Amino acid sequence: MSKKECKCDETKVTRNYYRYYDTPDGCDVDKKIMVTTRYGVTTGLILGAYDVMMYSHAVGFGNVIRRFLLHTVPLGLMGATFAAVANGVQHLREKDDELNYFVGGFACGPILAAYLGSKHAILLGGLALGAIGIIKKTGVDDCWTFIPERPAHMGTVQSWRNDYTLVADPRDAMIHTCKPRK
């Protein structure tokens, strides 16, 4: 697939960072690899923090870093592997369908097996990640919302001006109907 077929330059992005679906599959593969690696590393850092604080109670700088790397490196590699393989298979097949995502997810099986320490995860984990890839691709093609977008105005300095209550206060109606006593 050539750069002209991708139509990569036609998308206008108003934010200063790249997300995976900003360009069509097969375009900007290096950026897609960085995005999925970023997602994997972020998840690994969260799991590493949970592991150190709640599970292993590692003591010492070296032990803490080792526990963080135990989670961060494999998950980051899985993200990079998925993006590289899924887009590479699309370039080889010249077809954009769910099989590309399945093969990308299945290719992460050996990394998952090393991460979990189980040889069964090579096949079973690869199949599970491939199935998740199919679900994700189907969802993207059919416009399913897996994680809703957060409105930009929430959590800002001016958010106190907005009313985020789910139900109106019943006392508001009483204030307008009751007459004050003289």
C-alpha cells in the first residue's frame, strides 16, 4: 500500500499528540507502534505500582525498579508487537479486515507466556488476544464506543459553574411555590 493510497495527509488533528485511529490502518506505522507501546508501558507502570505497594512490598530501589520492569517491559513489547504485526500483515495481504488484528493479537502470545510464566499462554493467550483483536476491529468498524470520551470542560477551573447533578433538587420547586410569611 503506497502513501497515496493511505490518504494519510488528509486528516486534520487539533490536538498535539497522535492516537491510533487518527490515520487509517497501514498508515503511519511507526506512530502506531509508539502509541500502542505507550499504552502498554502506561498499563505496566500502573500494574507495577500496584504490585510494589499491595503485593510484593519490594524494599530498596533496585527491587522496586525490577518489579516495575517486570510489568512494564512485556506489556510495552506486546503493544509494539501488535501494531507492527497487524499493520505488517495488512501491507502483505493488502486487505483491511479482522484477520490482521487477530494475527497481531496472536503474535503477542509468546510475550504473554513469558510474562505469565506459563507455556500454555503461547497458544491460549495468543488465541484470547487474537479474539480481543477481532472484537476491537469489529467495534472500530461498526463505531462501537468502548471507552466514552470525557467532555473537555469537566475537571477544569470553571467546572463549578456547571451542574452535574443527576436529579434536580426537589427543594427548588418548594422554594418557588411556598410564599414567605410576613
